Amino acid sequence: MLYVRFPLSLRNVEDLLHEPGVDVSHETVRFWWHRFGPMFAAKIKKRRIEGMKSSRWRWHLDEVFVKINGERHYLWRAVDHEGEDLESFVTKTRDKTSALKFISKAMR
């Protein structure tokens, strides 16, 4: 969780774990992250969704025009009140169908 929670490199996590006597290589930390990272991410997202029911929780919809390979696309983002990205979605069209599809995806 040190690698996830704080902006540390794999080698920094290795050094921090070495201080209390845990001898582990940065490659082991990388392996753990690839193995258990999706599970941590799913739990964090689940807690965040449960927190949405709080009256203090708010989110905003943001739309940005981006060029991908020279073509205009639309990047939709859902951002919570703390500035964290909840979900993002890229479409070629900017219409009601795309917006509703993104909102339904963000609310899951």
C-alpha cells in the first residue's frame, strides 16, 4: 500500500521496508502491485461508491476536446469534490447518447 498511497518509487518502497528488517526487492513490490493492485482498486472504488450516498459527497461532469491521431474526440470525466477522477470516457461524437452512456457508466 506504500506504493499506492504515497508517490513513491518501487525502490523507495524497498528502502522503507528494509528499515524495519523486511528484506524485499523492488521487483517483488512490482509483482505484488500487479497481482494485488486490481483488488485494491476495486475495494477503493467500492468504498467511494458507498460514500456517494453521503449528503456531503458531490461530483461534477467535465468535457474536454482532444485530438487523437489528428481527429477530434471528446473526453468526458467525472470528478468528485476532492478533484479525484472517478471515471473517464472518450467518444467521437458529442450527443445525448454519448452523455447518457457516460453518466450510466460513472454511476456504476
